Amino acid sequence: MTVVATRAEIQVVNLAGLVQGITLVTFPAASSIFTSPTEYDLSNTQYGGMFLPQVVTAIITSLTGATLARRFSAKRVLLAGLAANITAMLVLVATSGFEDRPAAYPLLLVATGFLGIGFGLTVPVLNTYAAAFHPDGADGAVLVLNALLGLGTALAPVFVAVFIGLGFWWGLPVLSTVLLAMLLIVSTRLPLHADTVAAAAPSGSERGIPARFWFFAAFAVLYGICETMNGNWSQQDMTSHGASTTQAALVLTTFWSMVTVGRLLFALVVRWIPTRVVYHLLPIVLVGAFVLIAALPDDAPWYGVAVFGLAGLGCSALLPLTISLGQGALTTMSAAVAGGVIAFYQAGYGIAAFGVGRLVDTGTSLSILYGWTAIAAAAMALLSFAVARRQPSPPTLHPRPPVAGTAAHSG
């Protein structure tokens, strides 16, 4: 089946990636609001626990998304993901009306649960569309989409800081709701055809999960821990060292910006630096970054910007390369590798989100925890050799989603 993509469809997919990035980081970007004594006044344990529903729903949808797309169509999965994101943002806005009341926290849990559904449904199908709509340039299209998603993650802390300065932090979820609603309306009227081929490939459940998969799973868990230490806890770490809310937001923006810049950079230099070499080096970069973060001095915001930026560079290419390597190595479950890796990445996310909050509330400083995370990064460096063993370097940074048809770009 040949799918002809219109310009409107391509633009919707790319814009959806940008807005998904903004939406995904809205909660961590507003961490100073959630933990402020004058706002929600959540403990670190409550703040970390707030992300557990997101982890659970993201894991479920990541593992079932391909099946849902085959059964109900990719378009319906995308619409459901956009609707879930809208629900998450609306519930988050609703909590702003009673921030200091007990009912706020259960609603925050509901909101993050819907956010996990939105993430798990939307991101894989957007990658499928990007590949299907550009059959002669799928790798570049997937890279552009993921760059836009990364741009969204970098913009979220900036928007939160701006809206806090204007006196209504909830302006970001309102803005996200408007953009998502527009995307939902436009997407409903577009064909958005793209058939996946996941059904054609044997899954792990049919032939058994290869033993080697667990190296990929362990790597994904450790990566999830490392990324979340930066993405969810950098602002608290910076403010504990005397940084202002705006400076802490800048640090988080820098982290996500460098994740995106790193992916673009390594995608461009694969002709000269094999991706397998990148895969072995980046965990070592993370080790150094976490050691520097653990030694973060007080009242040194620019130091924080630099070291968290270095951590973003260290994180940048690891997750997509893990999926790419897995699709090459685990041929009996290649169609299920992306969902499996993302599921275990989300498990690591949950460990770092909730576990760190609990440890901080029991007296362990974030500086010590960043030092411990350096050990996790070192374990990743060792695991990278088991993951990439006897595997050629992936020719591209981002894995190409499997699609059944080809597409021609018209318009």
C-alpha cells in the first residue's frame, strides 16, 4: 500500500512532536511550584511519587501501542494519545484552583497517569508517520521529528519561568491544551494513513525472549535513572545550592537542549565517528558529569549550567542507539524491541523519580545521590560492550520505525 502524505499531514506530525515534548516536561519543569511551601507544598517523596502513574501507564501503552495501531489504525492511536495529553493538562490546570488542599495531590496523580498514556501512544506512532511519509528520506525525517520533540522539552522550563514571572505558572498547561486541541481537531480531518508491519515480525512472546535482551533491559533501566536524575531533580539540586528559580529553569533547559543538540551532532558525524564508538563513550561522559554535579559549589549557577549541559550531551544518543542495536541483534523480536526498551527505560525513570524523593526526605543529600548515579553510569559503560557485542555500528542514530507501506511526499 502506497501512502501519499500531504503537506498538512507532515506539518501536523512535526508540530505534534514539538508539543509532545513541551507536554512531557511540563511537570518536572514546574517542580519548584509543586514543592514550594506557598504553593502545593509537596514533600520530595510526594513529588517523586507523582510520576509513578505516568511510569505505569507509559509502560503499558509502550508495550501495547503497536497492537492497538494494527487493530484500530495508527490515526486512532494518535488521536487517543492527543486526547490523553489534553486530559492531563486540563486536570493539571484544575489543580491550580486548590493547590493547598488535600484533593490536589490525587488529581496530580491522575494528570501524570494520563500524561503517560499520551506519551506511550503518541511518540511511537509519530515516528511511524515520519518514516512512512518520507520513504526516500526516512532517517532524516525521524531525526527532524525527534529534534522537534527535543526542542519542546527544552522550551518547557523556559515557558514555565516566563509564566511564573507573569504570575500564573499554569499558563503553560493552558497553552499546551490549546495547541493539543488544535492538533486533535486538524488530525481528525486528515487521512493520516500509515500501516505498521509489527504484525509481520515474530514477537518475543511467540518465540521466547532472547537471553541477550536482558542486557538491553538493564542498560535501559540504568539510562532511565541517569536521565531522570537530571530531568526531574536538577532544579531542586540547583536551588539547594543557592540558585534562583529562573537559574534552575535555565539549567533544566540547558540539559534538554544538549540532549537534542547531541542527537543532531552525532547523527551528522556518523560517517567519521562510528555510532558504536559513541555508544561506548557517552556513558563515560556521564560518569564525569555526575562526579562534577556531586561537587557542585554553592552560588555557582553557571557551573551548574555547564555540568548539566555536559550530562545532556552524555545522555543524548544512548536511548535511540540502544533501540537500534537491539533491532539488529534481537531479530526474533525486532518489532518489539522499541516497546521493550522504552518500558524498561520508564522503569528506571520511576526508580529515580520516587526513590530519590524518598531518600532525600530521609536525609540523603542530592549531591550524594548524584555521586551514586555516577556508579550507575559506570555500569552502563561496562554494559555497553555486552549490548553492542558482535554488532556493527548502526548506520543512523535513530532507529527507523517499521512500516508496511511506502509514502510519497506531495505538496
